[in-house]
Amino acid sequence: MATPVIVTRALTREFAAAGGKVRAVDALDLTVARGEVVGLLGHNGAGKTTTVRLLAGVLTPTSGSARVFGLDPTADGVAVRSRVGVSTETPAVDDRLSGRAGLTAYADLHGVPVARVRARVDELLASFDLAEAADRKVGSYSRGMRQRLALARALLHDPELLFLDEPTAGLDPVAARAVADRVRALRGEGRSVVLCTHDLAQAQALCDRVVVLEHGRVVASGAPAALAAELGAGMRVRVVASAPEGVDVAARLTELDGWSAVVTEPGGADGGLAAGVVTGIARDAEAVAEAVAVLVGAAVRLYAVERELPDLEDVYFALHGRRPAVAGGPAPAQEGQR
């Protein structure tokens, strides 16, 4: 079996804070295989960015260990970073240089062979739709353009592993799709990606596995569908129905065991039918079957009962519904603790 690209064991990082210390990463065990896309999910302060900084050798752990390509990022940071590409949520690009000049300078810093620099820079500028703006100063770029430039820079030296922190922040849908396609292509080439994101739909579409962090601790890990099943996240159900006077469909569903988050959608009609639309979360297929029987028994006309399998949004609801905030928990995240 091939050696994993990333292995951490009880990786921990603390920061000084008013009244004591805040543990931003708490005994993290993480493994990332070659060619795997792993999503780090969590609210601000969960420890996503601190984890990336530890793995890139920018921060030193308080305790525990990390290995990237079998190397210690603290002792072998230069060697690790030569094989890693990093794109941060806030692009750190030089406003004084043109896009082309900035990429060329970074290509030199990354040791890209001189004979390949021009072609590589032109390829990335075209790939991220920056060719027309290549010779303009970056200070004139929009936020989305700056984000695309930062992503291009992260790929300059053809890294084996990428850390992408909110890579589509500030991008329009077309550019965001191009980034997603690039991530899929990188996985197809056998490269590994660690994706820090708040975008649950993006994580669902791109990640082989997700790791959910809360206050620096892993609270869930696995494929999205497996997590949903494990956590009992249930399934979304959309009911299109016409009820006789005095029968409230949403209220009837709410009374049933195994149903939650039941709401009547505004608008009240569907497809020209004189019917209302009610949505809710059902525990399982049996709960759906029971609901259908109850509604039919109440003379409700059912036009549609549509089920959706649980996704990462449902996993999030399930996790945060079961894990109330810890009294006296960590203070709000400071710089370097996100």
C-alpha cells in the first residue's frame, strides 16, 4: 500500500489568549491518501486554517506529530513546501506587478526551469481566464480576478499536494465551475487536495471524504453519504397536497414520530394545481410511508411525495443539533486560529 501523503497523530496547537490558552487544533488524527480530495469543514474558529499552516510548516505544533510526504513540516519545511501549493482565502498578490510579472517572479522562486517559465505562465493565465488582463497591474483586478491569479500561482510548480482555502470565494459561477473542474483534473492526475470550505454543495461535489472540525476537534469524518447514515440525518421530503378545509398538512406531519423541520413553502401552489407545498425532514422511509397513510386517511389529495437523500447540509444540521455549544468554550478566533 502506498504511503499516505499526510498523516497526523494527536496534532495539537495552542495560542495564548486572554485568561489562558485557546486550543485551535486539538489532538487531530488525519490521513490523506495520494489522489484523494479531502474537505475540512467547520465554522470560523474550527481550526481549518491552523491545520493547513501546521501541515505546511508555517506553524509549529504544541504537541503531537505531522508528516507530509513522510517529512516533518517543522524540520523539513522547505522540502515540504517545494511539493505543495497553497491558496489562501484572502489572495496575497502584489498589486504593483502585472499578473504575468507576478507569476513569472513566483515561478523563479519555486525553481521552475527557466525554459518552461513563459509557457507555464501563459498556460495558467489562459486556464484561469486572465490572458487579456495579463499585462495590467494586479491593483486594477477585481476580487475574483485576484482569487484566480492566486490559484494559478499555487499551481505554478506543478505541486503534488494542494491546500485550497475557500478557493471559489469571490468567483462568479462560471469561474467557480472552472476551479471545480481543475480540482477534479488534479485528482485524476493522482494529486491530493485538502479543501477548506464553508460551501457544503462544493464539498459534496468534489470531496471523496470530509472531516468536520469543531473547536479544533474532529466531530465527524467519512464520505458524505456514510456520515448522513451514521448520524441519522434523515431525508428531505417535499409533499405537494390539497387538503380539505380544517386540515393542516404541516401540522399533521409535525405531530408524527420521525418528522422534523416541517414548513409550508410560501406561494402555496405548485404547477398550476390548487395545492400547497410542505417540506420536512423524515427519519427514514417508514416515516414517509406512515405520513402518506395519515394524510390519505385525512382525505388529503397527494399530488407528489418527493424524497432527497441526505447531503452535507443535513449532516451539519444533525451534528449541530446533537452538539450544543460547550459552556466556557474557546474565545472567538483570533488571527491564525481559523
